[in-house]
Amino acid sequence: MRLEVVGVTGLPEIARGDDLAGLIAHAAQLADGDVVVVTQKIVSKAEGAMVTVDPDDPLSHKAVVERESVRVLRRRGELIISETKHGFVCANAGVDRSNVAADQAALLPDDPDRSARRIRDGIRAQTGIAVGVIVSDTFGRPWRRGVADVAIGVAGVRPLLDLRGTPDAAGRELQVTEMAIADELAAAAELVMGKAEGVPVAVIRGVPSEWLGPGSIRADMIRPPTEDLFR
């Protein structure tokens, strides 16, 4: 198997009401079966999920963080680890001041799965090309340094590849293995998008057909409290 990951350049600065599907379709060379990875930041900008903050106060967004949190898990200094209404556990409820105007902070999209469907359906309507779409965001990982991009919304991409019941290389039956396909694709896309290069979209080509199909991050990826050993 071979995957090709290409950053999409030439997109304008995104503003509320912009047609992301149309802009991506115009800027990218797309083919059936491609997976388009779109950063949360431009989705939030297009959907108007932005709030005004004090540009002279680096902590002025903290009230927004509290409002966007349904549960605070940990506090350390000014850092808050909280759970969002989507079920995500992340720093500052996903409220982000990077790559936006000084007096703005970006919120997570209201429904990232719906956002992904809107972009996928828009691309199909305008081009006739069937793609999968991932909305990605940057999360930290417990017990590990550094951050990585993960999928917070999907359309046409299976979040998980369930290998339970299949044999491993030695012929033993796998009991618990579920591959986080959407997260792995999001992380691969981030390698060509970067954090400061102004490349908010990537196209992944060569994705196996069995990775494509219906799914939802909220329904399929969020571990229910009854299965969670750490909260």
C-alpha cells in the first residue's frame, strides 16, 4: 500500500460564510476515493464559531474556556483540561487563539461530523467527485509529550478499523485491536500542513476502500464513561 499526502495551497483567508467545499474544490486536484483533511480552525472561521477577546490580555479567553467546558478534569496554573459538549477531553476546551486575529479566539465547531458532511456533500455537488472528509484538530496526549492532530469530525471515512477476530501474522486471533484510522490520517496530513505554514487542507490519496464508509467521531470514537478507566 502507498499513501500520498499533499498540502493544498492557494486558499484565501477564510471568513464567516465562506464556501469551504467550493474553495477546496477549486484549489485541490481531487479524485474519487481521496480523503480531504481540513483543519478545525478554518471550519470554525467559516461557520462563525469565533468570539471576541481582549487582545492585550493573554488570559481573556479563560472565561470562554469555562463556558465551553461541561466538566473540568484538571487545572494547573492557567491550563485547564476539560471535557467539551462533544465528549472531547482536551486543553482549554479547544478554545484557541493561534492563527486568528489578536482580538479573536476560535471555538470548536458545534458539530464537527456535520461540518465534515457539509464539506463532503458540497464537493460532490460541485464536482461530482466522491471524497471522504476529516476535520482535524491538535490535541495533547496523556503521559506523552508533544501534540498530534486527531480527527474530530468525519464523513465518508470510517473512524475505526475493527480487526477483532482476525488473525495476526502468527495466526493468533486479535482480541482488542481497533485501529484509529481517522486519527492516523489526520496526523499524517498535519505533517504536510504544519502549524505556521498557512496550509489548512491536505489531500490523502491511496486510502484503501475498506477505510472509507459511514461513521461518526462522536458515536464511534468517544469512549463511554462505563469503559473509561481514567476518569
